[in-house]
Amino acid sequence: MSTSRLNIIRRRLVSEKSGDSAAEDAAKGRFLYVFEVDIRANKIEIRKAFQEAFDITHRDILGLRTLIRHGKPKRRGRFRKGWRPDRKVAYLSVKGEIKTLQSA
């Protein structure tokens, strides 16, 4: 892939649903983070990007799940119909808290 590893991670997604599931996982000793990532990246590239960006080892990562949210139809004017873009979401489960995310 031609993009660098730091360009794979787009932004962190914080919602009510991700906060609830993160609280359930924190009670079990795991911490769950949800990110929007580049749609062309595979799981291996995403995992390496997280390791590089947040300075965590591969043993700290307990799980990585991905899914593609397909874009919904959107009206653009009276007759013209468009589509919202597709997005790829990554659910990262780690042993401890990521310190760089907590300070931001």
C-alpha cells in the first residue's frame, strides 16, 4: 500500500454505543477503542499502524475487528440523488489504557 501507516488511522469515533461497550470491556480488564480507518487497509496494516501510532506492542492488542459501513443514499437538490461515502471502522481491544488517547 502506498500510504504511510499514520495515514491509515483517520479519526477516533466516540458515540454512546462505543462508550457502553467500552465500559463493559473495562470491567473485564480490556479497553475498547473505535476508529475510522482507510477503507483500502487490511487488518495487518491497521494493526501495525496502531502499534506505531500509539507505541503499543503486539502482545497488548487483544483483538482487532473491522467492518465496512456502506454509504446511505442522500438527496442533493430536488431530483439529483447521491450517496454518502463508504467508511471502514476498526474496533481495537487492548490490555491497558492507551495513554496518548487519555491525555488528548
